[in-house]
Amino acid sequence: VFITRRDTLNIFHEPFGDAFYFGPERISPSWTRWPADKISKSGMGHYTYNLVLQRILDAAKDQSKRVFIKDIAEHIVPPIHSPNAAPSSLRHLFGPHEARNPSLFPTSILQKFQFVFLIRKPTSAIPSLYRCFIPPLNAITDEYMLDPTELGYREMRLLLDYLYPPASRSSEGDQVDTPILIDADDLLADPDAVISALCERIGVPYSPSMLSWPSPEDHAFAKSLFDKYAGYHEDALNSTGLKPKPAAQRHERPKSRDELDKEWEQKYGAEGAKIIKDTVDMCQEDYDYLKQFRMQS
């Protein structure tokens, strides 16, 4: 949606993932499963967390555009497989008596950004992601294992609770200290209402044209952002806009968990279904917690 506003926004797509996966301080263990030359071919083997941060801060000096970043929580909040991660390139940012927070950055850096949280129910998100690790998409992603510790639900919850501690959350109706959180189901049900309400909250002028990106220029720009994670954004690259789900689909009875379990087994086999079920179960509690903060359009 926001790539359509690149005239007023300087857009970064998962920039901290460059350091998380590829750089010398890489936190993800994914590289241990990759071909030996994947990091060198990425061109990001030298990307430290501080390098990525400084590029963002430098871009923010352009007064004609706001910086817009789309990233994933575990890229900045150490996931459970690396709870004590502390990139050395960021140490100089911390004062001698500064308390650590759940993220890799000092609070003074976090306060430079306005956070918007986007969640999707695990029963939809996990099967969709799992496709990237099996044929035919894994021939593009070059990935063959879904890592349940790198999905971001727990990390997003930790970040939200730090930025908006329960004791300081605003009373109902007061949006000043209320998290800005969107649930994908709400977004797909009424994109116009949700995106217009979001734009009002973050101070970006809204136009219904933001929900459409049919031009070759839009697609070329999106591809330039998504290429570093080839195969993970095929649906987005093949889309031309964000349209509400048909009314009939919006009013369908939600499938029960038993029905979903059977559907996953039919699509992905017993082994794949077990991976999906176990991962969904691991993420569900954090999703349910986050959902209580979802923005009402």
C-alpha cells in the first residue's frame, strides 16, 4: 500500500533483516543451513546493525520525505533461540547506566520511531509461510525448513509491552498512548476504512488510490525491494491492489480447528501438517494477546 506514496515516503523493506541474516553480527541460525556462498552473493555480508541504522537515520535527514520501514519484530527483538544477542556495533549507543530493553536498541533510538503493529492469525499465517519451504517455492527461496522460533509473535508482544506498558496505557477513547495495531482480517475485510484510519493516526494523507498498484513502475519498485527475499513475496508481486473480501467470504462460518487440521494434512501430508499445527499452537497465545489492541476502523 505505502509503496504508492514513494513521492513522500522513503521506504525501507526489512532493513534489519540484512544484519539479522547476512551480516557479521547475524543472529539467525539460518546461515548454517545455507549454501556456503549465499551470504557472499547477497552483497550484505558486511551489514552490521549500526550500518543499517545509520542508513535509516541518514535518510530521515531528508525533510521532503518521511521514512517508512516495514520490518519483522524478531529482527530487532532477539528471538528465543538467541535471547542474549547484543550486536557489538550498537554498544556505543548505550549509556553507562542505561537499562536494557527487550530490543537490540537503546530506548533513545526506539523513541525516534512511530510503531505500527500488523498481526495475522497463525492459522492463516503459518500455512502460508510454510509454502515457502516446500516445492515449488523452495526452489526460489532456497530454504527447506520453517524455523518456529523466527515468527515474531512473542517478540512483537515483548516490544509492544515495553513501548506501551500496561500501567501507562490510555483510557478508552484516548489514542495518545494506545498502540497502533492492525489485524490482517480487519484489513482484508475493509481495506479502505482500515488504511484511511491508519493514515490519520500516523499523519500520512490518505487517498483511495493507495489501494491500487497496477503500473509497471509500482511493480518494478516492489520487486527491487523484495528481490533479496526471493520467493517469499510472490503473491504480493502478482497483485495489482488490495480489495475487500467478497461479502460471502466475510460472512462464512470460520473453520474449526479440527477442519483446519484435516485440511493441512490433505495439502501438506502428515509431517507438514504436524509442523504447521505445532507452530500455530506455539504462536496462538501471543496472537490472542496482541489482538486485544487491534485498531477499530
